[in-house]
Amino acid sequence: MKEKIVLQQAKLIDGRPIDIVVENGIIAELAEAGTRSGGLEIDGSGLYVSSGWIDMHVHAFPEFDPYGDEIDEIGVKQGVTTIVDAGSCGADRFADLAASAAKARTNLFAFLNISRIGLQRVDELSKLEWIDADKVLETLQAHGGRIVGLKARISRSVVRDNGIEPLRKARELSNRTGLPLMVHIGSAPPAVRDVINLLQKRDIVTHYLNGKPNNLFDSEGRPLPELLRAIRRGVHLDVGHGTASFSFKVAEAAKRNGIAPDTISTDIYRSNRLNGPVYSMSNVLSKFLLLGYSLEETVAAVTSRAASWLGKPELGRIQVGDKANLTLFEVKRGKLTLVDSEGERRETDRYIEAKGAITNGEFIEC
């Protein structure tokens, strides 16, 4: 039996105080603050509650090094109730990822790497024969409920001498399966202009705020025309902070030009969780508060907007009758140094700290 949980005296994002009653894993009641009790009582005084945070770009397959980590270490223990593995596994190992997900406390969806070997090695698109359409289709048949799209890492270290050709093959697979692409951008070749031109509505460009020379903004900080056209087509902009893919200067240029992220994600794995510059979803969200985004905008990028892209609006709202996916967090005052992927340091006096999560009928303290 899943016990009754009563979250007392928490604040919604707009500041309204509330009690939330969860029974058998379902939101049973939204009540006036201070009026409900019983079961496991959680004191939410001074804390915000949002729908459960969703991280659209993680690496949650610990057997692969360096890009891997334990599901719950980057999920519920960070206040993140739903993670989306961004192509750690291709067809060869996806069943193993799915088996791990079935045992975890964190909800997991995934992008299937178009390379059958996935991140077993970091040049997984250097051989075109590793892009096996039949294996992709077999994996979708077996695990379609967990797979939300296809992943292609399109940068020089991954594709080697194959240039843009792996992305053309990814586009063909996308058209054949009806699944959108998540495309990693990085060092050239191929040129980022050529990459972005192949993306369509609902495709995701991740690492869009990276500071590498081959990025989406010119030397004056202006967005490339190809980026503006992609936005008009409905291409989705994802942060994917990672070890090497988030620049304060590029993020400031994006904000000046009104190019806000659709979703904020971490690209977290063991090394950048323990040693930085990512550390946690809280740390990444704090960088967007520092950049001048409101709390409402920042939290929406890991709740309602991520849930909308996934086609699972229930994950991005707090509503009676829905499964309880909730994140408790504090907006703290105090000095904190934030570091981007270029090593640039910024001081903030206001930051986010996750305190707990309610998901799958239980409360997990961060």
C-alpha cells in the first residue's frame, strides 16, 4: 500500500500557499494551506512546490564511460522526477537501459541513438554501417512506449570523416518512424548552418547555447539566419548544459535577442555531477535566474514546456486525479559561485535548491 502523503504549507510558483494531499500515488486534494493533516506529513513552509522537474537531456546508463550515471542519482535525488536519456544506448544495449529503468524510482524516457552501439565509444557515427535501420525498427517495436525520439550527435569527434551524412540518415529514419530528432551540435565539420537546415518541426537542437566556434550566434552575438528560420519552423531549443556546451556569454546574447530556451536540461553524467560544472538541475536552473529569467519562466522550462513536448501534459501540472509528480525546492539568498562550460565564473545572491520529490507514491528527500 502506498501511504497517504500530506504536503503542508508549501507555495505554488505564483506564491499562493497550499496543502496537497496524495493518496495511493494520486493527487487527491488541493486545499487551503494549513487545513489538511494525516499520513506522512511534510512541512513545506518556506518551500515552493511545482510539478515534478523533467530533465530532457541526461546520460543514465552507468556502464558507459565517460557519459553515464545511475538513474536515481541524476533523477529523484536531485528533485527530478522524470529524466529523458539522450541517446546513451542504441539498439545493441537499449533493452539493458529499459531493464534498469523498470527498477528505478525516477521515471525514464529515452531518445534512441541512431548508432546501434550508442555511447559505447564516443565516435559512434564514424562508421555508417553502425546506423542499422532494421535494428532501430526492432528496438522501437520492443520498447516504443519508452522511446520519444532518435538521437544523433553531429560534431567532428563523433562523425569523423562522415560529415553531414549521418544526419541525412537520421532524417530518413525520422521520416520513416515518425519520431523527432534530438541533434547534438558541437565542433565543425559539419558546419552548424548545414546541421540546423536539416531540422524540422518538433526536432530538438540541444547545446544551443554552447560557446564553441561552430555555434548558432555570430561574433557580434547575433543569431544566425539559419537559427531564426529553424525557430520559425518549430525547431525546439534545448540547453543541454554538459561539460562543454553552455556559455554565459552566448546565453546572454540569446537573451538579448529574445531567443529563450524551450527546455532547460543538464546533460548530466557522473563526472560533471561530481566535479562540475553541472552539479545538479538546481545549479543549472540557478544560472537562468542569474541571466534574468523569472522564476516562472525558469521552472516552466523543466515542467510544463518539457511535458508538452513529450505529449504528456499531466507531467507538467498539479491537478486532482493525476499521478503525483511534485518537486519541492527553495529559492535561497546567499552568495554562490556559478561556473559555465568555458570556466567563466559568476556570482549570484539568489539560487535554487531542490529539497524533495514526490513520485510513484513516495516522498524522496534530496
